[in-house]
Amino acid sequence: MRIAVMGTGYVGLVTGATFAAAGHDVVCLDILPERVAALNAGECPIFEPGLPELLKAGLTSGKLRGSGEMTAEIATADLTFVCVGTPSREDGSMDMTQVKSAAATIGNALGRDEREHVIVVKSTVLPRTTEELVLPQVLEHSGRNRASLGFAMNPEFLREGTAVPDALNPDRVVIGAADELALTQLRELYGNVKCPILECDPRTAEMVKYASNAFLAAKVSYANEISNLCEAWGINFATVAEGMGLDDRISPRFLRAGAGFGGSCFPKDVKALLAAAATEKLPAAMLDATLAVNESQPLLLVEWARDALGSLKGRRVALLGLAFKPDTDDVREARAVIVAHALLGEEASVIGCDPQAAANFGALCNIEIAASAEAALDDADCAILMTEWPEYATLAPATFKEHMARPLVLDGRCALDAKALRDAGIEYRAIGLGKSE
Ligand code: UDX
């Protein structure tokens, strides 16, 4: 199939490269000429393990290319995937400007030519957006008859850091088709995928994505709330989570306690759903609580540092890890931002390190950046593990002892070896771990 993909962010690039790997002719479209040129030169604009290789394979086979020629490319494609951004506004609601403009561009490109074309929304959009915003925009700008067009919503569930394996081997495909044309084309496109395929209408597909993300976010906040009780009672929450997870109705996944969830999806999607519920004048206590726990959870680490050090003023605090999770350079909604701001607010001197995300973090928060964990720990009064990068989670107790002024280690991801650290005489406290565990 000839596939046009609008937007070359995480979703667009991974989607395009995956369809190219399956043998389709894919063109990734972007309005930024430098982004298109970089893509065609084989450069991957984002840090995502496996993506540079997948993009290069597509470029080499000739199945994948970048282009800025929206009109010509869309007009000759069979399907156009909308993978543009949907940023949050101040009030948590979503800014749909890019989706609306993508739909207008598609409409203008298709014009009155009655060749069949299917428009598939992959951007995360609130229920009814495909039917009530994208569809009318395309019809209005093309002036076309509805019958020659297909519309569908096909949500993307990939995780940063594992986006490529997630896209190549999805655990589900949701096809929210508005008509037979879209359903037939998407059935064919996903014909060889070995996972369950759910067929539904567009608004249901849109809701599956929100409900999934909000549920996982709620699961993490629930784990955090219970883990705080465990901490107070000297119980190891990881063992509790293991016991809970043995019940296959619960599953052990997304039950890791820690400093909370960040990233481009969970916080934004929960906020958008909350804003949408408010518009509908419906209560959304679970969504509200999910966010409230997630905002207060990272501050626990600051409280512990203050408890141990008396005052944070003038204290040197090392943040190990700045990305919202390992294997990404993404710092959007990273809990390290909240912790760094709170520490700076108490006049601590903050020094951070991250194997990939230090530069991005610098744009959000003005802290000192160290080139290595050891350099960050030098003369520190307290170290806080914010991201469980393997190189930080496996730091030897001797490293903390040799470099720090006071070996106080607070573990925001419950990832370090508690016994080894405590045996070495390090003052160690971890979210979800009783003080003496
Ligand atoms: C998420 C969804 O998993 C994915 O399906 C969707 O398409 C996009 O949003 P992502 O944001 O990349 O993916 O990361 P994910 O691995 O889900 O982690 C999100 C956050 O939750 C991270 O900050 C992570 O540290 C935190 N988390 C996750 C926990 O604190 N505990 C857990 O048990 C799991």
C-alpha cells in the first residue's frame, strides 16, 4: 500500500518505519524542511533504541522516505496516517490546532479527485474527534463526496524506550473504522500482525487509548499510595506487589512504586480526560486522585532529605537520572523536574546527571550538570535516584562512600541494592521499602 504519514515525532517515525519494514511504500511528511532532510540523510531526530536501524533499513530498501511535499504525496497515497502532536493547554485540555490543520491539508490535497483514500488518525485524540473534527474538515476542504473517503481511528500504544519492539510486535491493534472502506483497508494493512485485533467505531477506539493510559497511571498511583503505608509499617511493597501480581486479575506490571509517572502520555492524557469530564459536568474522582498522588509522591524524597539533613539550605544534593524513565532522553513531566525545583526552592545546591537527558533537562530547570554519576556524587550531602538507568541502579556502595560528603542515599525508584548499601554503612531509604528492610 502507499502510505503517507503526517508528523515525524515518536509515533510518526515509528509508524512509518514499521509499515516500511512490512513492505509498504511509506512517505513520512513534515512541514519542517530540516527534519525531512535529516530523515532522508538517515539521521534519527529522537533517541529511541532500535529506531535509527529501522529507519536506515527503510531508506536503504527504498520503502521509506521523507518529504515536505504534502499535497503531491497525499494525493497519490492510498492511506494517510495523522500522527501530529496534541499538546496540552494551561487548563489540561488539548490543543487540537495541529490535528485540525492536518485534516485541512489532507482535504486540500485530495481535492475533488474521486480516487479512494483512507484517513487514519493515530494521534491521541479525545472521543469523537475523528468523526466530529477530522471528517468534516477533510470533506469541507476537499469538496468531495463522502463515499470515496474512509475514516478511522487507530490508536498507538507504544512506549518510549521500547517503541520499536512494541510497534513490530504489538499486543493489540484497535481499528476504529467509521465506514467499510476504512475497515477493509486497515484489515488488509494489519493482516499479518499476530495479535488480537479489536474492530469498533472511531470514538470507542479513541476511548480505548485514554482509558488504557489512565488505568495504568491510576495503577501506578495506587501502588505509590499503598507503598507509602508499607513504608510507615516496615513492609517491603515490592513483596506486596509480587503477592498481588500472582492474581492474574491484577498482574504484577505497572505496580512498581516510586517517585511517580512522567512522560508525554500519562500526565497529559489523565489531565485531558479530567478536563473533558469537567466539560461534561461529570465527576472524575479517580482521575483527580491519580494526578494528586503523582504530584505529591516525588516531594516525599525532598521531605526525607530535609528530615535527614535538618535544613536543605546550602546542602549539595545529587540527582541520579533526569529522564522520566530509562532508555529515553525525554524529560517531559519527569519527576526529577519537580524534585529539582523543590530542592532549589529550599536553597539546596542541585547537581544532576543522566546518560541521555541532561541537555533536555537543562532547558526546563537550571541545575548544575555533571558528566558522570561519580562527578555528581562528589561532596554531595545526599543522593537521590530519580531514574533507574542500569548504570545508576548498579552503582557500588563504595562509590557512594568514596565520593559523598555524607553517604545518604534516597531511592526514588526502589532500584538500588538496599542490603548491600546498608551493610556498607550507607543511610539508605527507598520509596516502598520499610526503613529497616
Ligand atoms: C505510556 C504507555 O505505557 C504506552 O502504552 C502509551 O502509548 C504511551 O504512554 P510511556 O510514557 O512511554 O508509555 O512509558 P511507561 O513505560 O508506560 O512509563 C510511564 C511512567 O510510569 C514512567 O515515568 C515510569 O517510570 C512510571 N512507572 C511505570 C512507574 O512509576 N511504575 C510502574 O510500575 C510503571
